[in-house]
Amino acid sequence: MPMAEINVTPMVDVMLVLLIIFMIAAPLLTVGVPIELPETQAKQLSSNKEPLTVSVTNEGKVFLQDNEIPLDEIVPKLLAISENVFLRGDRSVNYGQVMRVMARISAAGFKSIGLVTDIEKQ
């Protein structure tokens, strides 16, 4: 007589391993553009929506999430995608370059642009 029960133990083992892998990998997937953020003592903002991140590297390159983008194309893409924008600027980038990016975003009608920094070490 054949067994009528399904053995779910191997499936549970695989699911637990996948859960652990995703728990470890998820924090590493946030923003992939490596920049050194300036440090401040400002409090962290709470947001329940996933923000759209614009990054300016120390060479002055502009990234939308992980993709490099020309400055002229940033406004149409932002308007099509999101309403929340966070701007990340490398601490060694020219202040004028960050302000040019911020001015383009602001001129597109985004009234709330968050500037991302690291927490200052004391």
C-alpha cells in the first residue's frame, strides 16, 4: 500500500535557508552607488514609502537609483516614476554640482527633496 502523506521536511529546510539568505542580502540591495555621505546630527526622517534616490558621486556623475543618467534626462524620469525624492551627494563633490541637480529636481515641481547624510560620530 503506497504512502498517502507528503513529506514536507525537505521543503521546510529549503525555505528556511532561503529566508536566511534573503535576510542577509536585503540590506545590501538598498542603494548600490558607493559614495561617502557627509555626517550631521539631524534626526532620521520616517517614511513609509520607498523613496527614489538620486546620487551625485565625487566625479560629479548623477545616478538614479543604481543607473547613471545624464542631468538633462533626470526630470522626465523622476516625473514618470515617483513623488518622493532623496538626494545623496558625496562629501567631496563640488557643492555647485549637487545644487544643479537639486535645482533641476525642484524646477520639475518636487517640493520635498530629502538630503541624505550619515549620522555624525562623536
